[in-house]
Amino acid sequence: MAVAHRTFVCQACGAGHRKWAGQCEACGAWNSVTEEAPRERAPKGLGAKRGRALDLQTLASAAPPPPRLPTGMPELDRVFGGGLVPGSALLLGGDPGIGKSTLALQAAAALAGRGAACVYLSGEEAVDQVRLRAGRLGLAGATMALAAATNVGDIITTLEGGKRVDFVVVDSIQTMYLEQIDAAPGTVGQVRAAAHELIRWAKRQGAVVLLIGHVTKEGLIAGPRVLEHMVDTVLYFEGERGHQFRILRAVKNRFGATDEIGVFAMSDRGLEEVANPSSLFLGQRREDVTGSAVFAGIEGTRPILVEIQALVAPAPPGTPRRAVVGWDSGRLAMLLAVLDARCGLALGTSDVYLNVAGGLRISEPAADLAVAAALVSSLAAVPVPATTVVFGEVGLSGEVRPVSQMDARLKEAGKLGFRRAITPPGPALAGIERFEIGALSDLVDRIRGPRRKGSGHG
Ligand code: TYD
Ligand code: MG
């Protein structure tokens, strides 16, 4: 392989190119290919030079797993899988301004409060700014070491020279650089090399390094794919800027489940943990409005109830608008097609807007039936009763399929005062009244009432 000759690197996906190109052949991004200094040439092969024999081990181990470092913030520890693992590297990605620095500072303060030695390195803010923020968060008393630094050589020397360090925040990896590399900070080459050095230090010392990374508007951490496989855990901090809710989600975790989420609310005193997300997500709901349905979902191991809002409006001539926040637009297109083909609802000429309230992003297919309920409710101008939750997966033939963890969903709904559930057929807990729906057309009938041809509703 002639990898070493390639000096043009796509900043979006990290692919190498022999010459400059306006579009990256690998990922299709435009204007993302920039020149970088070549990496060291790879050796031709082993030749006569052989390494030493490795000490191969058995799968069974007598040594207990290393103790985890819990932060004591339950929403954070849940996402980590029970606490931080010594000798590991984490990447925290998210849009600028979403609250990454705030979260990292609060995590460091929480760990420091439990006796861990924490260092916060900021490449974006001066030490005074970090102090100011800590003051605003009520963390001025936390014992941690601060520095404004971007030179990775200096950072490693500092970390190795002093006392034991358990947890280091690097804010952000895009501002860090190695003098040895002839490229600007933030380029793939620099980001990769800086992360590599910092991660190696963490593994050597048995410390935890948290790298903060900004997401580009395309939804990628700049130079990020290369980082995702270098670190043990990839976390995304999401939320709508105008909303107070923030969701921390693990998209990769070598030490825990990846579908757990942590829910926070941004307040004037920083990020507050939300122990009972359902009640908050439903807090601002107005009852008995049309186009609204409450979905009983599962995020990780935890049931979460959330309101789904739909607005179906007559469209002016031309292509109707489809706008989706918090759900997959392809999935919406499928559901609209099924409602059209199997239930005879002509949505093809209407504008359709769909919103998951509170800034949550749902990826579960179980949301299909709740989305359908909100759509039908808006179209028929009939509210779904406020004490009803909905869940179920919808197939292309309009059938409603069972989903996992029915009992957990129903139990959470019951706990929050819901009295009825529209669900797929199948055995489930008693306790709340259940309407089993086998086909999407049954849902339509249930919401707007069965209609005869030609009759209006009213
Ligand atoms: P920040 O952590 O700086 O975001 P990031 O590091 O992801 O760029 O958070 C910035 C936003 O958070 C800023 O717009 C103000 C808001 N914020 C609060 O609302 N309350 C607070 O206590 C703090 C510290 C920030
Ligand atoms: Mg920041």
C-alpha cells in the first residue's frame, strides 16, 4: 500500500488522496480535502528482523476488574455504565454551545469531591473564564488543577512530571496540536496525533482522559471518525439549543451498554440531572389538543414517556412540506405511505410537521403507532384522550407488531397516571386498560370513530 505518499486528507472522513480534489471520493463531502504533511513511511515488511515472543494469556482471569470511578452523578454514571474505567479514553461530542464544557467541568468537580485528582485543560478559554464558569456553577470550592494549554508536548510533560492524575479533561481536542506535525490545529492529522498521545498517556498511567470534540454542522465531529475508533467510549451531548433539555447518549462504549441515556436540564446554575424524565417531558403538555399523542418508549433500560406532536395542514400546489424534529424523516415517509395505502388517508397532498417534544430524539420503531396516532388525530381534528399512551411498530402492510418490554412501558404509564394504552396485541401486565390494535386501520377507527363513505366527522 502506498499510504505514505498520500498527503491530501479529507477533513470529514479522514480518507487519504494522492492529489487535491474538490470532492472526497470516499465520503462525497465537498471542499473537505486539504494538504497535510505525509505520515511516516510504513516499514516495507519484517524482513530478517523479528520481534520478541508475546506472552499469550487465557480467557479466564483471576484478577478482578479494575474498580470504576463513579462520579456520583447518577445520570452520568448510567451512561458510563457504572462509572469511569481507569486507563480509558472518552470522546464527548456535541454542537458548539450545547453544554459540553459545562458538563465536563461538573463531572470533574464531582470526581474531585470524591477524592480523584482532576485536571481541566482548556484550549478555548482562559483560566479566568473557566474559574468564572465554575463560580457560576457553584463549584469554586472544588479542588482541581486548571491550565489554558494547546501544546500536547507541554501537556504530557506536565501530566507526567507532577503528582498522580486520575481524570483529565481536554477542551477541545480540535484546539490541541503537536509541534512535530506540520498542519494546523483542528486538521485530521493534528487531531489524530494529539488524541493518540493523550490516550497513550492515559493508558500508561491508568488515568481517564475526556476529549471534547465539536460537531460540524453535518453532524460529525471534525476529524472524528478517526477518533471514534481510538477511544473506548463515544458520547454525544444533544438537545435543541432553545430547549432546556440535554441528552447524553453513548454511541460506543467498551465498558457498558450503548443505549443508555442521561437526561439533564440546562439551568442558570449549570446542568441539573433529571431523575424522572417522563414527568418533565410531559410537563408542558396541553391536554385534549389535536395532533398530540403520548409515546411510551424505552431508552436503554429506562422507560420514558414523551409527547409526539403532529400537524397536518393543506398544502399549496407543488411538493408538500415534510418537516421532522426528533424522529427519522424516512420512517415518517414510510408511515405516511402506509396510512395512505392501507387506511385510505390522503396525506400525500398535505404538509406534515412532526415534533418530539422536549428535544428528545427517538429511534425506536415502537414509536410508529404513536406517530400515526398524532397524525390521524391532527387530520381528523379529534384529540387522543389525554390519559392514553400509545406504542407499537407498524409494518408495510399496515399490521401492528409487538415491541419489546411492554410491561415496563405500561408500568411507567400507570405510575404517571395514565389509565389507557393503545398497544400491539400480546400478553402484558394488567393494571391499565389496554386496547390491542392489530392493524393501523383499527387505530384510525379508534381515534376518529368508524366512518361510512361520504359522511363527515363531527
Ligand atoms: P458550554 O458548556 O460552554 O457549551 P460547549 O462547551 O458545548 O460549547 O455551554 C454554553 C451554553 O450553556 C451557553 O450558551 C450558556 C449556557 N449555560 C447556562 O445556561 N447555564 C450555565 O450555568 C452555564 C455555565 C452555561
Ligand atoms: Mg466549550
